Amino acid sequence: MKNKLKDPELYKTIKNFLTSYLPIVKKKSPHTVSSYQDALNLYLRFITEEYHIRLRNVATTDFCQEKIVAFLEWLKKVRKNEATTINQRLSHIKGFCKYLKKNDVLSFVSYEEM
């Protein structure tokens, strides 16, 4: 039996964000797109490791203030990242959340809480 995604819209949105929105609409360089992709992959890795959620079960609701703050702490304490790296990762995650909100995937209330 094939494993189903809990929130297939999230993964579709991530793909569109990285392949269409950033490079085509926002005219971001391949290096910038790669940096956004790294930040999202790292966040998803954090969610799966720290919250013991399988990747297929990660949902849009996992992009919330509580988990993002915990992610920033994880970057600092576990990965030993400098403040500049942590701020860049936060900026990329916020950019993606703004895209989710813009496309009515993330509620305005959830975005404002961040």
C-alpha cells in the first residue's frame, strides 16, 4: 500500500515556491533558491527529529510560532549556528510562510502569531 501524505497541498506549495515563485516571479538567483531549499529541508528535518513526526505527516500547521521558535533554539544549541545563519534561516522560513498565507494555505492568524 502506498503511503499517503497528510497534507499534500503543503508539498505542492513547497515545490511551486522553489521552482516557480522564487526563480521566475521573484527573479531570485539559483544560489538564493538553494538557500531557501536548504532552510526548508532543515526545518522539515527538525520537525521529524524533534517532534517525531514522519515526513509524510508534516502539515502546514507545523509552520507555527512554537515550532519555529524551537527551530531557532535548535539551530543555536544543537547545530551551533551563528546568529547571522539563524537569522537567514528565519528569514527564509518567514518568506515561505508569507507565500503560504498569500496562497491561502496558512491562515492570517497563524502568520501574525509568528
